[in-house]
Amino acid sequence: MSIHIKNVLRLWNILKPFHKYFYLQLGLIILAQGFVVAIAYGQSKILNFLVEKNVELLIYAFTAYAIIYAIDVLIDYIAVRNTQNNLDQTLFQHIQEFSYKKILSLTPAQHIEDHSALKLTVVAKGEQAIQDIINKIITTVLPTITLAIITVATLYLQSFILAVVSTCIIITISVWSFLFQKSHHVYVTKNRDNWNEQSRQRTEAFTHLQTVKLLHREDYFLKEYLRKRLSAVNHHLVTLGRSAKHSSRRHLFTEMSVVATFAIASYLYLENAYTIGTVYLVLSLINRLYWNIGALSSVMRQIPQSYADAERYFSIIDKTPSFDESGTKNIPFKDAIVFSDVTFSYEKAGSPVFTNLSFTIPENKTTALVGSSGSGKSTIVKLLLRAYDYQDGSITIGDVELRTIDAGYLREHIGYVEQHVDLLDDTIRENIMIAVKDRDRAHALERLEEVAHLARIDKFYHRLGEKRFDTFVGERGVKLSGGERQRVGIARAIIKNPEILIFDEATSSLDSENEARVMDAIRDVSKGKTTIIIAHRLSTVRDADKIIVMDKGHVVGEGTHDELMQSNSVYQNLVAHQI
């Protein structure tokens, strides 16, 4: 129970800007349910006056009756407008904004480790679940609870016996529904997990449709999807069956309760304890109340599904950054980068990637990191970008410890080009300009042609036609070739004029012609900057000012190409295998 209360309080805190609108809605609900009872009471009085044939009182009663109805309609209108303006899409947008900010606050390491498709599904379903829960609380739960309190209080004024009977029936239905929902929660949770897995698999297949088709594995994906779907459907049918059985039993009990209450009221009328108007009042209130309780029970069957989705949502939203990304700003990046006895291991890895790793990357020169796959080259880049935090040792830029530098500020001053440049489904211009802060956008746009020339984008202008930078690149840049995507990535890296440039296998997937063009671009943009190049093809790094040779997480050689060819067997072996 404590976890449920904790989740409710957490949700209430998230919705803090909307508290006043919830209080307003609660007040309107209380007024509206009060008028429901007042209308029923007025109808009962009209019946009594009809029996008595008291025309004068009937005129007064109908006038009051009309006024009450008019006020009730006004209250309903205000409640609807409050919901539409403040508790519907506006609130939903607030939840989405909150989710977005929380997800973006996590470290790159957490995004690398998590499955993006599943995370997207869980967050989207969780947001919708919260909206559904709030809607059900506003439209059903609060009105029913309010009506129950007012109705029982009214019945106490009319008949102690009926009030006690109604209270017992309400408590019985409520406890019965609560116990069922508690036992039913495990079925609903399993349902949610099944559908999430289905959604993850669909998203995975849709994300990689080209690969699926080119590998001719459509049958495999479809067979796996249908196999898991059959299991999910079977469990879903069991869940629905349990829910339907409970609903039928509860409905029968509710109807018999109405009959019993009506019978008691009729008996009191025959004993002259009630007027016909009072019998009508009792029947009207009891029918409405029991109908609302029935609707509430149906809603309470639906809420566990929404709540289960909300729980998974909270499991992601409640994550805190794996390390503190804040730190010092306004520091120079013109000095050497020094690794001193650095130890790092991935969270789920059995052994460290490297232990006591030490080397220096000189300022304003080009340094290459080479070595076989798994030697730790790309991990070094991830540490420099503060995608991960190292466990021991130090990395410094000048005299400043990397851990103490604000991660966002650091990344602003590093231009990074990865092996497969990740492009947005947008124009070439926006794919380049995404690296630029709003305050610098105007100046960067003035440099766009210059940057395009440096990155050799101008070499494929003929393919772009008149649109040039307004050309849409398609999903993940599918409309561009590999070499063209890499050149857009280089332009994105240099448009912000960073002090440090990192090229992580930026040419490994290119043919020799495109590799030559990209390497020309890299040489041009690297002048006067601290540049780090990671490469398998040693032909791309032989002109580097310094080459660091990695092997199984250790530095086994440093120097120029000529020096290493004279003295380093690991480097000689790497070169030999590429000749």
C-alpha cells in the first residue's frame, strides 16, 4: 500500500502547477452532486404537492425547480470549461514536457544502455495512463464519492434504517471491488508486460525494415511476433474473463440492493412513515448512487491497467543521472589532455576495459589512436565526452580535472564525428545547425558556405540541385551516401568552431574515393586544433603528429608512424595485416 501512496504523492507533486484547477474542479463536483440531491428533493416535493393538489405551492416549487436546474447547468458548464482549458490537453502537455526533461537529464551512458524503443513505448503509455487516471478520477471517482456522502447524509435525515442499509451496501461493494482489484493486479501487470514486449518487437522491426528485407528475414520476424502475440492474447482473454465474471456478480448484487432498498421504502410508505414524494426521493437517490457505484467499479477495473503502465513510467522517470554532469564553465581548452592511471569498466562487464591507463594528447596537434577491436579506443572517446564516468585515476585538460567540467559546456567545445553519423529526418541545413546554440545561430548561418566547403559538401552540390541546404535527407540520412553523411557530420562538428575535434572511425565504412575526400576535409578542419582520430585503416593516420598504439586496454607504443615502424611490433603487425 505504501508504494501506491508514494506514487500518488509523486504524481500530485508532478502536477503542482495544476493544483488550483483540481481544487476548483473538486468544489464544482461537490456543488454539482449537491444539486443532484436538491433536484431529487425538489421532485419529491412536487409529487407531494400534486397528491395534495396544492396549486400555489406547485407554482413556487416549479419556479425553484427551474432555477436549480439552471444553476446546475451553469456549474456543469464551468466544470467542463475548467477541464477543457486546464485539465485536459494542457495538463497532458505538461506531463510530456516533464517526461522529456527527465529523459534528457539522464547521462549518455544511461541512454546507451537502455533500449530506446522499449523506453519510448513505456513513457508514451505511462503518460497516457496518467491522463486516463486523472480523467477517471475527475469524471467518475470524485463525483461518486461525493454523491455517496451527500446521499447517505440525506437518507439519515429521512430514515436511519435506509441510511444504515445503504451505507452497508456501499461498503460491501467498495471492499469487494478493492479486494478483486488487488488480486487482479498481477494479471493486469502481466498483460502490460506482454503488450510492451509486442510493441518493442514491432518498433524494432520497423526501425530496421531495410535490414529485415535485405536479409530476407520477414518470415522470422513475423513468426516471432505471432508466437508471442498468441501467448499475450491468451493471457488477455483470461484477464478479461475474470473481470467479466466479477462485473456480472457485482451488477447482480447492486440490482438486488436496489430492490431491497425500494422494498424497505415502500414498506415505510404503507406504514404511513413516508409520503409518496419521500419514496420517490429515496428511489431516485438510491438508483443514481448505485448506478454511479457500478460505474465506479467498472472504472476501478480499468484503473489497474492504467496504474500498471504508470508504475513502469515512474520506473524510468524516477531514474537519476548516473553521475553529476554539472561543473565548472568558462575554462580554456587549448592545453594538452592527460590520462593518468585511469581505470574504467562498464557496469555489466566482468572486467575493466583498462586499468591505470596513462598517456598524453598534445594540444593543437593531431593524435591517432590505433589498435585491434576491443582495445579500448572508442571507450577513451566516451570518457572524453563524459558519456561515462571513470572509476579511478584522472583525466585533465591543462590543470582542470575532466570530472569537474560541466558536461554540456565540455561537449559544446568538442566536435565529434562518429563512424555512422546520426542524421535527423530534416534538411541538410538543420542537420548541421543542430550543433549550434540559438544565440550563435545567425553567425553560424553566415559561415555555412565556408563550412560546407571545408567539409567537402560542395563536392556533391550537383546531386542536391537548387535546394542545396534545404534538401531533406530522409530517415537517418537514407537519401545520402555514406560519404555524404560523413561530410555532413564533419560540417556539424566544425560549425561551432570547437577547440577539440574527435573522429571516431569516421572513414572506416567508406570506399577509397570517399575516404580520400573525407580525409582531405579532416586535414583541413584540424589545422590549429587538438584533434583525435581513431582508425582501423592506418593509411588514414600515418601523417598524424602522434600515434598511440592500444592493445587490450594498454598503451603499448607512442610516436610517429616512422618511429613506430622502427620499434613497435604491435604497430608493425597492424600495418602488415593491411598491406
